[in-house]
Amino acid sequence: AGLTGTYDLFIAHLPLMQDLLQLSALGNWRKHCRKSICWIDEVYASNISAYRNWLPALAPFDHVAVGLSGTAAAFEGALGRPCHYVPGAVDAARYSPHPAHPARVIDIYSIGRIWEDVHRAFREYAAARDLLYVYDTFLASDVRVKDHSQHRDMHASMAKRSRCYFVAPAKMDIPSDTGGQIEIGFRYYEATAAGAVLVGQAPDCDAFRTTFDWPDSVIALREDGSDVADVLSGLSEEPERM
């Protein structure tokens, strides 16, 4: 197979380093593309040494970008060439509550990773007040969706109908993967676009402070869940702030 035409720009947008293997299906793509970019979403600085044998596969690219701010400098050192940090994003038009402004019938929404103590506190808070707390009852990483576009539409529909949306730094519960590196997860973009109140923890990194640079971008909760009731009750008493 491979490419047959001539192209001004080739962008390989890959979730993980090991996805570089997929480029072999394009044959000698380099001679068909005037400029090229390899954009890898997730590779942590502490894992770069484990991928040292993969780095030559990036040599044909004119530009290399990563989706984690704390990785760019380390990746640049390993490659011996510039590496760019590209922040995450979300389809804001899909997630925006405008112009319909649906009723926010979900009181608390949480998908993916969560601290178990915070989850328990959310459940207790919602049960005591007859509120709707929507959360995963399965391990999302183990489940295949029927159609990715429908899955995103459903998620957007839920997010724009949520009052509070739980957020936490990327992979906050598996430091063995991150090596302690603090990064912005995609939940921050989704919840913000949907107009929900972000509750949880703000990532302690410059990338977050630059990208989400307004007061109350995240309403802080303790990891042990001890302040969930006080924080959520306080918010409900300040509708203008909400």
C-alpha cells in the first residue's frame, strides 16, 4: 500500500509512542510529503528511557510535538532536536450548552478516575439530599464503545446538563506511570466547555495556571473527601457564583 500522491503536510497524531508502528502501513511516506509533524499525546518524561529504541522512528519528521507539558524538555534532550508542547482541547461547539441551555438535571458528574474517598462522599451527599450523582460503574479502560462519535455526543449531552463535574490531574492515582509528573487531563477542557462547575483538584503545573487562568476555574476538594459536603452545600447557597 502506502501513499501515491504528493502532499504539503503529513500529520501523524498518535495517542502513544507504540502507535508509531502504524506508520509502517504507509510505506515510504516521507518522499510523498513536503513537511511532516509527529504529535504524540501521552508519553511521560520518566518513561522516555524505556522508549529509547523507538526514538529513531521520529527522525524523518520535521517537527515533533507532545501533549504533556512536563515532557517536552526531556523529550527534546533525548531526541537532540526541538520538541513542542501542544495543549489538549475539546470540540467546544459539541460541548457548549448554547443556545439551548438544557436544564442541569445532573447534580454531580464523574467519569474515569476518582479518589475513592471523594466518590464515597459524593454518594453519601447525593443520597442524603435526593440528588442525582452520575458516575462510572465499570472500568472504562476495559470497555469498547459501539461508536466513538455517539459516545462523545452522549458524554457532551451529560456534561452540559451537569452542575458539578469532578476533575483531577491526569492519572492522579497511578504515580508509577507518571513518575510524579503533574499534567492537565481532558476532563478540564470538557467540563469547562460544557459550562459545569469544576470540583476536585487543579493540577499544580505552569501549563494549567496559564491555560485556566481565571479565579475559581476549579473548586478545590480534599482527596479524603472530608470537605465534600461543606463545599457543595456552600456552592448551592451561592447561585450567582455557580
